[in-house]
Amino acid sequence: MKLNKSLAVIAATALSLAACSSNGTSANSSNSAVAGEVSVTTSMYPIEFLVNEVSGGKVKVNELTAPGASAHDAEVSPADVSSIEKTTAMLYIKGFSSAIDEAASNVSIKPVVNIGDSVNLLTPAQLGPNAESEDHDHEGHDHAAEGHDHEAEASGSADADHDHDHAAEASGSADADHDHDGHDHGAFDPHFFTDPSRMALAVAPVVKTLSEIDPANADTYKANGEKLKGKLDALAKEYKDALNAQKCESTTFVVTHQAFGYLADENKLTQVGIAGIDPDTEPSPARIKEVTDTMKKAGSTVIFATSDGERKGAEAVAKEAGATVELLDPAVSQMDPVKDYIAVMENNLKLLKSAMKCK
């Protein structure tokens, strides 16, 4: 079915997708640490969650992205830089906010740790067809040929499936970076935390960092880290068991922008994005038609918005496709204060099972 002109205009306008969550934010320096306190600065909620779980509340967290705000558009004021300098260490994910990346490069505190270096980041091309390149084949991405041995990667084995040169990324090589409307994701997709198995890999650098800055509590951090990794590994297994192709009528799900590439890759699913990994990219009428055609072919009846800000655009496309809209939370920010990362991912699993008609 062809998209009529008016719907295409409405959808393209509405789908100027406003980052992974709602409005931009400046850093929240109200959480800054007091003198003598063991404290860390974190750039966004997934890292804050890991620190809180590993520390058991022993470490003060200075979170740079306010709850419900956009990590992509976070800004760092002079007051925020001062709050970072008062903490003992900084943990962040490179590639979400150029302001946070710049702050991480210039603050005097040590250590400053990019968690992305420890979780086997992949390029958008490795994660499947990108909506920003509209001449792709959704059926052509062979997930089964891309096994990922995370334990081998975590141990530094030469047999690891993916060996990425993070040093080249950090050097700012022109070959490593591409800039989408101000959101510089670099060579890799930074949304690793949508995959619980990669979140499990992120536990180790958090334990290491906290143990270095607070050696008196190293044993506690190690024990808490092992417990958390066990929970995340169990959650990853739950996803694999539930989203098995033999249990689901479809292995395709549709999202407003491609924040779930790692989850799709790890579970051999096909993620179809109306926009690509950059949520601010406006989809063309041709892209919208491609998505609706793909949905009809796959029997998809749900479009997942990744934030409340993206819901309006999703509804415009859903109307054309005869679909409904649900919120699939990438946990970039904590949208609901009573739901932590694991609770959000468990709810996402329920939504995916329903959308893909899994038994």
C-alpha cells in the first residue's frame, strides 16, 4: 500500500526523534560529593545502576544525566565540571554526549574509565541493516553466522570473535568517526546496555575501578559484582530461551530508532528501525513505506517507541500499518523511579514476546 502524501509529511515531521529519551539536560550537580567521601561521576543511568549495585550504597554517585532526560543531549556546565572534579573517579560511555566526552578528556581526576572499552562494542554494520542507509535487505543479515563468545572476549583470548581497536577510536581517527547531526557515535554503536549479556561484561570494570579507589571495601565490591553478574547472566539466558525462533511466530520487531541492535544481534532477531541509531534523523517517505511493507511481510502488528517523545511519530506510522504502539525502554535514563534496569529489561521481554507472538 502506498503512503499518501499527507501521512508521509506528518510522519516525517513527527519522527524528528528526540533522542533516546525526552528533552536535553545539563548535568545534575546536586549529587556532587562532599570532601573525603568515596565518590564517582557517571554519565548515564546504566552506569549509575552498575555502581549502585556493586557498591551497595557505599559509594556516592554524581550522575550527569537527570532522570528522564536525554543522554544524547546532555550538557556540562562549569558547575558540573567542578562537581566532577570533587569526585574520585569517572565512569562513562563514550559516544552519547560530545560535552560529556570532552569533560572526560579534560578533567584532572583519575581514573576516567570508558565502559565501552570492556563490552565488545560493534559497528552499526555488524549489528545489521541501518535505517539511515535505505538500500538494505532486511532478510540479508545472518545473525546465526555471528556467534559471540563473551567469556573469551572478557578474558582477552586471542580466539575472541571481535577484536576492535579501541585505541584507534580514542585517538579520534577520521576513519573511526562519523557525526550524525551532532551525535558523534564514533565507529561503534554505544547502546550495548540493551543486551543484558553485555551489561554483565560491564560489571568487571566497575568492580575494578571501585576497588582501586576504595581498597578497604574491595572484597565487598567483588562479592556484589559476582552477584550482579549472576543476575544479568540469568536475565540474558531468559531472553535467549523466550525469544527462540522455534517459539516465536516472528523474529522481527519494529522500533522508532535502532537502539536495540545488541539485543537483536545477541538473540538472532531482526530489528527494523524507522530511523537509524541516530534518533534525530528524519525518515523519508520512502523509508516509512519500506517499514510498513516490511511489517506486513513479517506479520508485525506493534511499533515500539523508545521514549514518550517518539510516541507521536510512531502512532503516525502505526496508523498506516494497522499497528499499535508500545514503549520499549532502552534504559538510557531511568523513566520510572521504582523500576531499576533489571525490572525494565524484564518488562521489555514481556513486550517483545507478545509482539512476536512467542509461546
